[in-house]
Amino acid sequence: MKNRYVKFFKKDSIIFVKVDRYIAEIARDLVWDHKIRPKDAIHVATAFKSKIPILYTFDNDLIKLNNQIGEDPILRITIPDIPFQESFLDKEENEAQNKDSVQE
């Protein structure tokens, strides 16, 4: 499983950014003002600092904030134009996880 994560995060589409004081303070405000989960708030604050106009996610709670947060630009939050969300799990692990979630 570890190798799958390592391989995933080596993709060109993923850019690592250090969390600085600005990002941390903006993230804190997003948690307080918009009830965004802390990990998600870090992503959103990083998008603000980087002036990223679109944040792609499968997170419905974030998508509800589409065009409601940020300034210059207002952040567009939407589902990526891909047919499915990539999984780190192999087929058997994915089926087992789906079975567990149905039973809950």
C-alpha cells in the first residue's frame, strides 16, 4: 500500500507547498468562519495564496462553498472532469471497504 501512495504523490499534477503562517491563519479563519475541516482548510488556504482559480475535489461539503469564498479570484470549487476518483486500494480491498460501508 505504501508504494501506491508514494507513486500517487509523484504525479506532475500534485504540487507540494509549505504551510507558512499566512496559510495557517487563513486556514484557521476558514475553520472558524465556514466550518471547513482543518485538512480541507489547508488546501483551500493554499489555493488562495497561490491565486488558484479552481479547486477540484470530490468533497461535497467543499463543493457547497463554490463561488462563495476567496477574493481575487473567488474560488471555484468543483468536481474534476474525470470518470471516477482514483483509489489507492486494489480491487479486493475496494470491494471489502464498500461492503463494510454498506453494513454500517
